[in-house]
Amino acid sequence: MASFFIDGNIAKAKTIDTDFYTQQKFYDEAKEKIFASSWQFIGDTGLVKEPGDACPFTLLEKYLDEPLLLTKDKQDSIHCLSNVCTHRGNLVIYEPCKFNQLKCRYHGRLFSLEGKFISMPEFKEVENFPTKDDDLHQLPLFNWGQLLFTTLDKKHDAGVFLKEMMQRMEWFPVNALQLKPELSKDYYVEANWALYCENYLEGFHIPFVHAGLNQVLDFGEYTTEVFRYSNLQLGIGKKGDVCFDLPSTSPDYGKEVAAYYFWVFPNMMFNFYPWGLSVNIVEPLDVSSCKVRFLTYVSDESKLEKGAGSGLNAVELEDEEVVQNVQKGIRSRFYKHGRYSVKREQGTHHFHSLIAGFME
């Protein structure tokens, strides 16, 4: 049986056993052990703009596949609820809508916008009814400005995953961001979700894979900082390129920062550029494929397609080519483990360590 132990000393450690990327057993186990207990990005508050708005969504469709919904109540509070009626399991709502109350179309069970049971036809004779189990299940909801997150399991506080990013980017105009659907895109990658993530987690490959990106980043100054459940790759721009105008309160003040690449365990990337934010969510589809959602939030259109935040489609296609070939390679009977570059692969070592901890 595969062991997912990762030595804490990166200089001695071997990469995670390839069974993690190829065996259905571990793909299935990761669903509950990793994804159900971590926080996931939902979207932004624009999904429910006004009181009475309700928006259904599926959390990690084809993997967790959990039917949920967002509502905004009359007090302007947003709730994340199960979208499954507590009577017979029908979906409560099928598409975005505006209601004073939520009504199941199957047998008419009625809920408040907060998910509380209100009434049910033909149930007068039912004993010990209603109870709290007849309310829609309410999930934790965390917001950073207009950005929304939830989890299926209350095991971890959201701050444990997100606090370092929020602190480092405290000055960033999160509430000025505008989602641009026309600039957003889904990519389908023939590789295990974890292979895609670990490729993101090191800049080691930039000079070899991304010629265009390498021209605008100073590879010698590229650094990785590791936190408990996240890490940061700091992209320093070359002189004359578009960089952030950082406030004096920023710990990076005085640096020519072209990009902040934040990764949050297990599958979220937040790429901050002078023009705004590219959110990348890696969604497992099966043991050897995933979908990567690129959501483009813009705060300064004048800086689009400039510096490190330009040509993202080309960069993605370059990454896909490599990762898909790695998926083919790790099936080999002659490869089980590799080693880490101490200087360049701290992020990948950290990722593998977290996987090992959650899986074991």
C-alpha cells in the first residue's frame, strides 16, 4: 500500500508516491479527507445583489457535487444553504430567482430566505414535527470583501486558510473588482488535479516553459513564502515593466512587484496583478482529468495585457502541455518518486506535505 509520508526536511524528502495521481482509491478518499474539510471559493456578492435574490450552484460539480444555494434576506445578510428540500430531497430552486420565501416545487414545503422551515401542506398528523432537521442545512459563509467562501465541514476556521493572503493584500481594492465574464474561461486538462496544482506551486519551470513570462519577471528575485495552509510566490518585475504602486504600509514596499501568486490549499489560486485579480479554481473531474476555472476580476482596465498579467491564455496552454505529459509519465513502472530543489520547490514540498497529512 502506498505511503504518503513526506520528510519535513526538503533536502532529504522524496516527492509524493505516484499512486496518489493514478489510483481511484486515493482520488475517492481525497474527496472527504481533503476537499470536504477545506474551504472553497463560491464567487462574489454580485450573485445575490438584492434582498430576495437566490442563486443555486453546485460545489465542485462532478466531485463533491453538493447542491447549494446563496440567498440574501430582507436584512441584507447573505446565507449559504443546502439546496435540498428536507422532505423528499428535491432541489429547492433550479435557477437564479427572486422570492420572499423559498418554496419546493415538488410538494410545496416552504422555507424562509434564512433556510428556516415555515410550513408544509398535509402534515398536520405528523408527530414531533417540525424540528431543526426540517430547516435547510446552513453552511459556514466567509467573505473577504465581496469574495465568498464556504466549507462542507466546520473542522477548520476560514482564517486559518486565508489570513496570510488577506493580511498581505490588505491594501488591495478587493471591493473595486468587477467580474468580466467575457475575459473568464474554463480549461479542461487531462491530468490529475494535484499535478496541475504542484506545477503552479513552483517558478522553477518558468525559464524553460514560459518564454513570454520569463521576459517580464526577474527570475533571480523570484521567491516563495510558505504558510500553514497557503503560500505565496512573489513575482518581481524587470525595470520598466508594469508593477504595483505599493503603499508604505506594505511589507513589500520598495520592491518592483509585478504579481502576487497566492495558492490556498487544496485547489485555489489567487493571482494579483496591477489590473486586478485572476482567480483559478482547480476542479477534479476524474482521477486523470480536471477543469480549471479562470475568473477574471478587473479593477484597472488600462493595465490589462501588460506585464506579468498579460497573455494568461498562452501561459495556461504552456502549463497544460507540460502537466498532461507529466500525467502520462507518472504512469511509468520506472518512476515512483522524485526529489525537490531546495531553492525552487518549497511550494511543491509544502503541498505534498499537506496532502500526506490530510490523507494519513
